[in-house]
Amino acid sequence: MNLITISQIITAKKELPKFLIILMLFSVFMINHVQAEDKSTVYQNEINWLLDRFKYQEIRGGTTKGLDVELDTNTSDYFKSLQSSSLNNKDKDRLAILSMVGEYRVGFEFLETFGSEKNYKLDSPYQSWGTEMVVVIKDEPNFISLQHIMMMYFKDEDGSISGPYIQKHWRQDWQYEDKNILNYKKNKIWEMSQANNNSDTWSQTVYQVDDSPRYESYGKWMHSKSASRWISQSTPRPLPRREFSVRDDYDLLFGVNKITIMSWGWVMEEVNEKIITPNDYLGSEYGIARYQRISNYDFTPARNYWDKTKNYWAIVRDKWNEVLSRKKVCLLKSYDGKPLYLYKFNYAEDYKEHQDNEKANIDVNNILSKFIDGTC
């Protein structure tokens, strides 16, 4: 039985900022699936085939429906340029990274594959979706920053459409021959470490929706005519929302990322180990995010949002750069009962209306000081 319906959430939009609607919808459908105890988990000894578990288990995640999309049959200009034989490796690396720019239908899938205990209880497979654009924040010879912005329409049970719901999503920064790598420890603690053998490598740093850090790793790009591939070093990272919202039996993920750039879009694969610190192995999962370029989706509202708030988010990034210049960073989970992203998004809505840089600086400095734990 559903605890709340899409219609009830949409009705509540008069009282809530739009950016919260998407988070609520994702959370609702995750909760609804978790309630199905009879098929939410299975024991690994009870089944023969691990990857084909959908006949045994309910799927958790987003079950909403959106607008129909049309896949783009054209090859991106960045990928076309990548095929030139006259380019050196670094130039190809840069074009591969920039090939992630565009407008996409995204599918997110995660499957717990096996666990350490003989009769380990396998979690339900996770599936969700989104429509989002990726834009360039900075494009420098040794540094590229890409911002993901989600824009969703939802189709209710009666066929009615609501939206668009726009949310600044995650960010990825790429640094050539990065010397300092951000390492996640546990409990929202990060420490800087030196990169070993970083010649000709690019680091990828992934940030949360509020521009707080998530994880960083580095690796080399490999190029061929049909695809460009980047494989990371193993790196620790915090539990994502799809995990920490439903379980707390482990402390961090230790994973390898592989990004593959192709003519039609790109794919990010994850092979993650679930670790109880300091080094107790719980289980493993495989994840894949598939970004398919689309051509019939009007992202104008998302672009308008970004145009009106990008200077605010630049202030946020500058403050985080200052914080992350330290050797160790410790963050609190909440302040006054609220997570950091809630404050950040409320400030962004205020900035969108007033464009007040001085107030934005004060707000950002003040709230980050409340979340930084100087005692760890």
C-alpha cells in the first residue's frame, strides 16, 4: 500500500520548493518498494543466478513515468573531433571528457551481487531514471568542470503531466596530473593524500548536489575509433542516498569506476565493495549509469534556472575550494535538524529572485561554518 501518491506530492508544491519535489518522489517510491518484505530481499543460497534476480525480487527506486523522449541519432561535435588522427593523447583526453556535455535520458541501475556470509541477504535491485543536461563550467588546458542539471516531468496515473521540476544535480571536476587526491575515511571525514604515478592521468572528483565532496580518483584515458575509456584507481566513497536512506550496516563503498564515451552518449560503470571500517568486507555491488543523448526535450527551463543561479553556485564552489585546501575536512550530518543541501537550495532560490552576491557570500560562509566539525 502506498504511503503517499504522486498527486498528493504535486498538490503540496505550493508549500514546498520545486527542488524538493524530485527528492520526495524518489524517496516515496524507494520506501514503497522497501515495504514489500516478501520480495524485498532474498538469501544468496536460495537462488542459482545472481544477475537475473528480477523474477525473485521487487525492484526499488523510482517507478515514476515521464515524457517520451527521442534518441538523438547525430554524433556530438566533441566526439567527431576526437576521431582526428592528428591529436595528441592529452587533446583526445580533453575531448573525451567534453563529450559528456549534452542532453540525456539517464538510467541508473545497481545490483548487489554477493555477500561475505554464507547465507547473505541480498538487497533488492535498484533502478531509477532521469532527464538531465550536462554543461561546462570551466574548460582550461589542465582542468574541466562539468555540471549536471536534472529536469523532470512526471506522468500521473490518470495521464496528467506535471513539471518541469529542476534540480542542480552532481558535479564532476577533471584535473590533469593531479598531485592531491581527496580520500574518504568514514563518517563524513575526508583527508588529502598524494597521488602516485600520476603521469598522463586525469583525476575525477565527484561532488554532491550541494557541492560538498563525495569522492576522487584518477586514471588514464584509452582511445579507439569506436570509444574512449577511463578506468579509475580503487577509491573509497560515502554511501549514496539510495543506500543510506534504507540501511546502515556498513560504512563506505570502495570502488572502481569505468567511463566509456561513444558516439551516442556515455556510460559510467561502478564495481563497489561494501566495507565496515577499518577493513571488514560485507558484500559487493555492480552499478551502471547510461547517458543516452536525446533530441526532442526542451531544457530551456533548466538553462534559465542555471543562468539565474550560476553565480551563486560559483560562490559556493569558491568557499568549498577554500575548505578543501585543508589536509582534513570533517562535516556534520545536519544543523538544526536539516541537511546541508536544504540550506543551499533555499539560498539558491533566494538568489534567483534577488541576485545579491553580498548576501549569498554571507549565507554560504555562515552555513558552512555550522557544518564544518573542527573537533575531529
